[in-house]
Amino acid sequence: MKSPGQEMYEFAERLWPIPRSITGSGIRETLALIKEHLPSLEIIEVPSGTQVFDWIVPQEWRIEEARIIGPDGETVLDFRENNLHVVGYSTAVDEIMDLSDLQEHLYSDPEMPEAVPYITSYYQERWGFCMSHRQRESLQEGEYHVIIRSELFDGHLTYGELIIPGKRVEEILLSTYICHPSLANNELSGPVVQTYLSKWLGTLSEREYTYRIVFIPETIGSITYLSRNLEEMKERVRAGFNVTCVGDDRAHSFLPSRRGDTLADRIAVHVLGHMHPDYVAYSYLNRGSDERQYCSPGVDLPVCSVMRSKYCEYPEYHTSLDNLDLISPAGLLGGYEVLRKCIECLEHNVYPSVTTPCEPQLGKRGLYPTLSTKDSAFRVSVMKDLLAWSDGEHSLLEIAEIIHKPMWELFDLVDTLVEHDVLAIR
């Protein structure tokens, strides 16, 4: 039987070759594969030209071919071999030019000479190709035939939305982006892990919160989504996570909301502090993904990011080296487990209160051990600490922080004390 990590990795392999961008067939194909796992996913299209706050939904981009043919008639570069080879949203071209003119349309990174950089030009019409700096330096003088068969046209921006109902109308937001081409940690780890978190949520017999789960193109997608749902989200969303860069085997990391003290922030810091105390903490000044939109003034949703290697901070970022070798089943599973634990803590974050003045008599309820051992003494100590702060004013998260225990170690204890009428919860 495959592990969840292996299943997620194999799903990433299926998504890998799709040439995604902020619009177009790559987005639709990606969402169709996600929908195989999440049949209730609704796929929504917003027409080009739609005003979304200060932005306008762009034209849709379609690309069929992009290649460079060298002076000897051999193909130097082909989009079909690596979909990073063309600048995203490149306009059409079919010209013969000498190398000096071609160089004005080539992009490479001298600091990473073996890597193909990922470059886009969404809002300024241009065309270009990306290649390794090593290959660029090897180009011979002569005439090159450059071909890009692409089209910009009035179409749609496409995103996916899944609402999983709970007992409350209050919501937890999970958001990830599906607009990058073949990049593994920066792109595929987010939608893959979020898909499997959604599948797990769907198996629960009951949920306290309702879950709003979105798969969007980064930036313009979150702006578009917020323009259609902001008022409802401001009323309902109690915590949220931007799910990105959760697939490699390096350290875990955290980027807070703009406010920095939301329930999502506090849950994330608590979980990471106990599961991965060596995690890297960033400032909101280091923002760069959709938290920019979710936490912007006038929106101010309680959204943070729990990641592995943060975008912009690992050397392979936005290059061809961010490939399937960079992520792993263990890395994906680690990202999944941290976010799942955050959700479990949100689900169990009750306000307990003792049902009797002074310490309750635990022995008559069978809650006090008749044989004293090191383990039993520890359990009684934790139980008494829990009861000492169960005044109806402290949440379980706050109590766990006060008594220096992982919140999830208190779940069964709370259930037991409620069952024996020692605690009441709200």
C-alpha cells in the first residue's frame, strides 16, 4: 500500500508536464486532474476585461509552439522539451534574425549557469526565450529562425472552489496557486498538498468549521476571487493558510499575517514550535505570495503561510532546478502533516470550564490512578494544570501555551473530562 507521501508525489508527477500560466488550457487541465480527487470542486471562469478592484482580468494566452532554429538548421531550443523555455505570455513571432538581435530576447542567469530561469511578462506585450547561461554562451554567430505560435484573446481567468460544510458558518480558508509551469516546490507542492488535505477533511464524520478551499492563479487570481467574495469572507473567515512551497526536505518555515497575532498565526507558531522547533520565522516584510492580497488593508483576513523552503529563499527557486528531484514523498508528507495538525488544533480549540468550585474529586470518577508511576504522575500533573486554567476564558490553545504542552496531547484528556462532567466546553 502506498504512503500518502508517495501518492502525493505521483500526483505531482502527473501535473508536472502541464504548461500552466495565469490563464488558459493549462489551468483547466490542472483543475480537471484535481477534480478527479475532489469531485465537488466547482470550476469558475471570469471573462477577460472584468474589473476586479484596481485590476482587470487579462486576456487569455494560448501557446502551441516555441522554438529557435540555429544557423545550421538544427533546433537550439524547444518549448516542448521544457515549458520554461518561453517567456510566459510571449506574443507571436516568426522571424529570421542575427544573434545580436536575438540576444535582446534571451534570458539566462550567470549566477546559475546550468539552470533555465522562469520569466513572465503578463502585463507588457513582448516575446522571449529562456535558456541556461551555459547554452547562451555557446551560441554561434549567424542567423536564427525564431518561432512562437501563440495568441492573446478575450477568454477567461479560471479557478477552482470547494466548500466543505461544518457545524458553523465560520470558515477556515485554504488557498493555493496553479499558475506556474513545470516547477515543483514553488508550484506543484501547494496544490498537491491542498488536494490531499481536502480529501482528508472530506472523510471526517463532522467538522466544527466550514472550509473554503480555492485553487487560483497567483495574485490576479486572489484579487479576482476576493473581488467576488470579500464581504462574505470578512464575515466568516476565522483563520486561513496560503499553501505553497511545502514539498522539499529542508527546514520548515513560517510567514505571518500582516497583523501577526491572528488565530492562524498563533496556531501555526504553536504547531511548528512543537513539531519542528528549528523552523525559520520570517517577517511579513518578506511577503511575496497571495498573503499580499488576503492581508492587504481593507481586506485584512487572518491568513498566514506555513511552508518548507520559502519562495525566494532557496537557490533553485524560479529555475529549472526546482524540479521533481527537489521535492520528495517525505517532504510533501511533512508539509501535509504540519498543515493537518494546524487544522486539527483549530477544530479542537474549545473554551473549557470546570463544573465545580475548587479541584474536582478525580478519584471517585476513576480519573486518579490507584497505582503511582512516573507516567501516571505525569498524566495527573497535566490534568491538574489543564483544570487550573479551565475557567471558560482561556482557549485550549492558550492553556497549552501556558502549560507548555502540544495542544494535541490535550484533546483526549478534554474529551475524558467532559465525559465525566468535570469540564464543560463552548
